[in-house]
Amino acid sequence: MATPQVAQVRRLVTEIPGPKSRALQERRERAVAAGVGSVLPVYVERAGGGIVEDIDGNSLIDFGSGIAVTNVGNADPAVVERACEQLTRFTHTCFMVTPYEGYVEVCEALDRITPGGHEKRSMLLNSGAEAVENAVKIARGATGRQAVVVFDHAYHGRTNLTMALTAKNMPYKQGFGPFAGEVYRMPMAYPFRWPTGPENCGPEAARQAIAQISAQIGAQIGAQNVAAVLIEPIQGEGGFIEPGAGFLPELAEFCRANGIVFIADEVQTGFARTGHMFACEHEGIVPDLMATAKGIAGGLPLAAVTGRAELMDAVHAGGLGGTYGGNPAACAAALAALETIESRGLVRRARAIGEVALDRLRGLAEKYDIVGDVRGRGAMLAVELVKGGGDTSPNTEALGQVVRYCHSQGLVLLTAGSYGNVIRLLPPLAIGDDLLDEGLSILEEAFAGI
């Protein structure tokens, strides 16, 4: 592993948040829209490897990675070097006006590393929501159909269309309608909460979803109008839900048989996060289109849609694009990040993190009956909290206690879940074993204190 520029040691010199962060928070409240939230109001000065340093001099262990963005580590030296070199040459031309090689190189790389040996094309954008929205545009344009099928607990973004695709109302959708139409929601294969047990979840959920797609849409607008089935191979904001085994393959086969575009939303799961380069590889899924973002460029804003050439090329010239999509500095960063993932074996590193962390988290499940489920792949892990004593109702109170303790002890920790009761762990793949162990120990202390 490359040596990070930031000392890889947790250090607390003030309370969390400290006085400088609190003062800056007061400035923020006078300047920044109240609707823009923050998980932990400590203001960052530097970050690298598995550490975030705040303006008060505290060094916090990072189990969030900016929501799965800094997979290669924050301010990765290769990413910084490539992006800075590009900035000295030019900052922007707009690829749709006067193009440049970096955009082409990133698309070539994505066409190479995404699943499937078929001919592919890619386009670049700024955010995950943009990628998802453009994937839907492409599917509709290529098929001439309108309907899009999504799933319970899904999260796909904050634009008008992606809010419609997202399942959770609060805080993502409340008060922002009306939303885009022709969106149909189906049951998700949620093993922990599947009525007949996790072992039956995948096949039963697939049969239910397929039956409802065929009946619901067929009855309303005709099956020939189904443009796409859109799904996260592991749901993110919904609670890091791994679909029951067999669910995704059956859906993909149903799509192939019915001329429906299968879109994998790999925005949070992509780029080595789950122990494969992409999460759909765990069950051998080859999507027709894939939306990516977050971990693609080591912290710079970039996103992409990659897919079958005949689908991507079906859209008329000028129908796809955007002023900043494929910004040259972000492209340079992405090329460095992809090289770092491969050269440093970060796919293997994600698996190793998962092996260590899952063992510790399962120990919590054995010890505390409020731990209803431990799940995840690679460095994308979750703990779902319940009331306990046979009651699987969501336990948001315990979750709040755990997260507050971890934050106070200098561990950046995120939450998720449709019911607000899931702790999610997203450490950077550059984190060292010592910091990973220390962070997990803090989490264990939090449970001991409930």
C-alpha cells in the first residue's frame, strides 16, 4: 500500500465537534440552505488513507469514504498528480464542443472492465443521479417504450425522475412532487424480512416481481411498453440489502426474454467496493446498461453510463451530453483511480476487509439480540438493529445511541435503511489493518454501552 500523506492515527484533542467546527457551523447556518444536511458537523482540513483530520486538530477514523467515493483513499497521490497535471494544461472545453483524449480513455477503460464481452459504448456525466437518468433515457430511446420497473427500498437520486425511481419518501421526496410518470414499483428480495425465510427469498421474490411486472404493466399499458428494469445489485440507502440468491439472475433472464433493458445501478457498489470490480459480478450478471459514479474518480465528480453498443448508439446525435460531463480533470483522476485499483489489488483488499469486519460484526450479533442482521460484501457492510427478544421491529433509538458514541470517539459512521435502523460501514479500501481494527473496537464499545 502507498504511504498516505496524513498520519494514520486516531487522535482526539477536543470534544467532537470541537470549538472551531462549532464556530464554522454557526457561519454555515447563516449562509447555507437548511435543507443541506451533514451527518457529523466536523469541518475537514485534510484527509488521506483511513483518516479525516478536522480544523480542531482531531484525527477521525473514516468508515464512510464520503459515501463510497474515496475507495482508493482520500487525496490518493496518483489521483492528485494526474488531476493537477491536467489542470495545468486546461480546465474545460466541453467535450461536445472541442473534445479531448481523457474522455475517450475513460470510456475505453469502462468498456473494458465492465461485465460482458460484447461491444460497448460509454458516456460521461457528473453524478450518479445523472447516470441513472441517462440510462433510462437511453433505454426508452432504444426500445421506443416508456415504462420503467424499480423496487421497494430503492434509492436512485434526487432529480425529478430519480426521485420517482426512489422508494423512500422522507427525506428524499417529501413535498417535491409531482414526479415523473411511467414508473412501477415491485417487491424487493429482502432476505432478513422475507416472510417465508431468507432461504426462500430469492426465487419467491423473483416469481412475485415477474408476475407483477407481467400482470400490472400488461394490464395497464401492455408489456410491449416496458423499457427497462432498474435495480441496485446491492441496495444502498435502502439498507445495504443483498437480494436473495437467484433473484437477480431470474430478473435478468426475464428481461432478455421480453426485450426489456436490464439496468444495473452500480453507483455505490462499483469500483472494487464489494470485492468484485462491480457487484453484479457476484452472481454473473451482465447488465445491458450500467450506471456508475462515486468511486470512479477518487473524489472528483464523474459518472458514466456503459452498455451494449446497439443500445448506446440508438440515441440520435445531440440527444446525450452535458456541459461538464467528463470534465478533463475528473477524467484524469478516474484514469489514475482505475490504475490504482488494479495495481494495488484493491478488489482483493475489499474482500480482506470484509472477512475481518464480518467476523467482528457477527460477534456482535451473537452477543446482542438487538442486532437483527449482519450483511454485506467486501467493504460494503451493514448491521440492522431491531427491538430484540424476538421482535424484529426497527430499533432507531439504539441506532442513535451507537452512532452518537462512535462519533464522539472519532469514528465517522453512516446510517441507512428504509426504516432508519441500519448502520453501514464503507471504509476506504486504503485503510490499514490497525485503523480497521480500532474502528471496529469503537463500534463494539458502543454496543456494550447501550
